[in-house]
Amino acid sequence: MKAKSITYKVINETKQQTLGWQVEIASTFFTRLKGLLGRPELAIGSGLIIKPSNSIHSFFMKFSFDAIFLDDKNDIIYVVEELAPGKIVKPVANAVQVIELPAGTIRLTGTATGDVLKVTKCSND
């Protein structure tokens, strides 16, 4: 019997848009270090919350992705659309976590700096 995996739903409360519904959290040293490495793609609806974090890179990645930097109130303070492989985002002042989502999510949902996100836990079999 396989153990239940925990995923999260991320909603842009300001725009009333769901950004992801199968989002994982990387909150240990090793899960943050690995991040999205080794994945062939980031499927629609999936993503990764990295916390704590205020900067990211896409070295050795095989795909582009969007990144949303949040402060301690879940306010968006910086966004990066379609971060290409081999790039780095320097530390963002006041950011405490980053949400990595499929490329195009920010544009498709109208997500912007100043919006507020809500993250809720889901249980999956």
C-alpha cells in the first residue's frame, strides 16, 4: 500500500485564479537543494513551493518555468515569467518563499506583483 502524498492548492485570491492544484513543498535542505532537478517537465496544475527561499536558479533544468516570490504574508513581491534553463534569480528582498509553476501560468492567470496567494493542503491517494 502506497503512502499518501501531500500536495497543495495555490490560489491567487486577488484574481480568483487557481495557479496549481498538485503543488509540492520543498522545505528541507535536501528537497530545496533538489528542487525541480531531474524532472522532464512541469505538468499543468503542478508546481513546487520552496521555503525558506529568496533566490533560485535553473541550472541543469530541461524546461522553462514561472517563479513567484512571496513575503511572509503571502503577498507577491516579485515574478519571473518563463525562467529559461541555466539562469539565476538574485536574492529578492523580503522574499521568504518561491513558488515554481509551469511556464505561462503567470500570464494566463494575470498574476502580478501585489496579488495575494492562498495555499491550502490537499490529501491525495
